[in-house]
Amino acid sequence: MTQNPPEEARGAVGPDARLNRLEAQVATLAEAVRVLARGLEDVPSKDVPPEETARCARLAHELLLAQHL
């Protein structure tokens, strides 16, 4: 199964479409950072198991992959 290339790769994208894509990418990056921060957060009153940190890292990676980042 092949993936379709992003619209930019096909060469038919106007400024509005590029801006919308950039906004979506920034939102995805922000969400990935939030997920990573939650997984790495060191709260003194709560023990964070290593599995939680690994799960958050995996989720952040999947978010980035889903947006082709």
C-alpha cells in the first residue's frame, strides 16, 4: 500500500492551503510536546512508572508520524 505524497510535493498548493497545513503541523508539534512533558513530569507526590514515560514517548512519536513530521 502506498501513501499519497503531500500536496506540496505535487506542486499544486496555494498560500491558504500552505498556511492551513503549517497551522496543523504546529498544533501537532504542540500536542506532541505536551504528551512528552506529561510523561517526563516529575511530581513529588506521585510516582510515574517507566512504562508511562515510554507510552507517552510512543504516543508523541505516533502523533508526529500521523502528520508526516
